[in-house]
Amino acid sequence: MLEPALKNRKIELLAQNFRPDEIDEIGRLLFKKYNSHLLTGTETHFTLSPRKCAAALVDECIEKDRVEKLIELIVSLDDQTILGRQVRIEGLEEFLNNLAHTGTVYDFRKRRLVKARKELDLQPGWGSLNEGKRYSITVMSLDVAGNSALVSKYGNRVMEKIYFHLRRFLENRIYRYDGRIWNFAGDGGIVAFTFRGHQDRGVLCALEIQRSLPIFHLQMESPLKESIALRIGLDTGKLKFSNQTGNIVSEVINYASHLEKQNTSAGGVSISGNLHGEISSRIASVFECTGDFEGRSAYCMPNRLDLL
């Protein structure tokens, strides 16, 4: 049984991407005899809306216990041809992400739905992104400012312990904004955000990390005489996804990393002009343009955020 919200999203997914005759064809692929007009009690000379056709098919699949088969079939039709038309199913990944939160994920290798075998927060593709496909992603690069000096002063063992607790602290904030850690090497790493509103969520997450860092210092008993400071840079754009996220090659990742390391001060958040143009005007208003960086405009917070 689909949860009511997920049922509605499934109906919307079908209605927005398929014509009524195509929805009937999908029904015929699932059932030997399928006709939306008969199911809805509508005379054949009346044209049904895509939404009414979609609702009829979803209800029939719920009644006949074919919901999972319907979802698997829809995924398999992405970028394929139905009744002579090639379809690209918009919103599919977001639907699969919502489904994953119920404990069921689509395994693209096995081409079927499976129960999640590990926490969704640990899945770099949210249990939804497909290997080799391009997606709109907001990338956050963050690292500890002055890491080399800290390691030299306190030693690897002390700093490894500090960074272990720092990562746990960061994970809590990142998952709250539905982000995923794609790479983390002790003192910093790469975080990704996708699905609806990912640009705003990525920037808000960065701001919250910096603003809440003093709490991390208060909570943790540390031998350090100074506070840890982070630099954060973000960019947004399309990139080709791989489950081996450390192997993803992307200008979006490169730009975010360069922006963070070369154009961001300790305690600061910098964003690309591309990202600045896509976030809400309210969020964008707190950033100031710092000029050109690697051929693009860049923006940053005018003041440090990590000081009480």
C-alpha cells in the first residue's frame, strides 16, 4: 500500500509525463486486459485527462497488489520509447527519493525495488540517482583552515580525534538539509545536494554549519588552545553521477573546491555567481559580490559567521 502522499506523487508523475493513451499502454503491460474508460465508468467517446487516467491505474495497481511492478516499469521506461514517443520522465529521481524514505530503494543494477540494506543517509545517491546520468547538483566544499599548522602543533593523533567528532557534528547538520557526504578526508570534504530546492538547502546548510560551529567547541573537551575554523565554498550545475563519488570529475566540484580554498577566508561562506542567481532573493541578499574568480563572479558573506 502506498502512503497517501506517495500515492499522490505517483499519480502526478504519471500525469505529467505520459499521455492518456500511453498510460493505458502501461496498464496493458501490467494486466492482460486494461482500459481506463471501463475502470472509471466513462464512455469511450469522452477523452479522459492524464490525471484521471493516472489515478485509475494507480488505484488498480493498489487493488491488485501491483504497485511495485508499476514503479519498476515506470523506471524502466525512462529514456525509452512508448507508442512511438521517447519519454524522459521528469521528477523520477525525486519520487524515488521519497520512496527511499519509506525503506524501499530502486536497485538500478538489478532493475527492481529492494528493501534498503543500510541507512539512507549513507547512500551517496539518496537511493535514487542512476549511475552515469546527469543531474542538477549543488556542491559544497569545506575544510579546516590552517590544518597543517594544527597537525604540526598538536600531532596527528590529537587532530584525528578532533576531526572524528567534527565529522559527526557536520553530518548532523548536512543530513538535516538532505545533503550527502561524497568525500571526506579528515579535515574536510565534498558534500552534495539535489532534488527540489537543492540550491537554497545547500547554502542554508553552509550558513548553519558556520553559525553553529561555536556550539561544537563548547560541547567538546578539546586540548586545542584555539578554535577550529572552516572555509566553505559552493557551486551548482549539472554533473554525471557515479556511486563511486570520489571518482566523479566535474567542473562544478572543481570550482566549489577552488572557491573555498583560494577565495574564502576562515569562518566564511563563498558561492558562485551561478548559485547566487538560483537561490531565493532573501538568501542572496546577505551575500556581497567579491568580483571575478576563474572567469565568473563570486559572492561571499561580508563577516565571519563562526564567532560568538
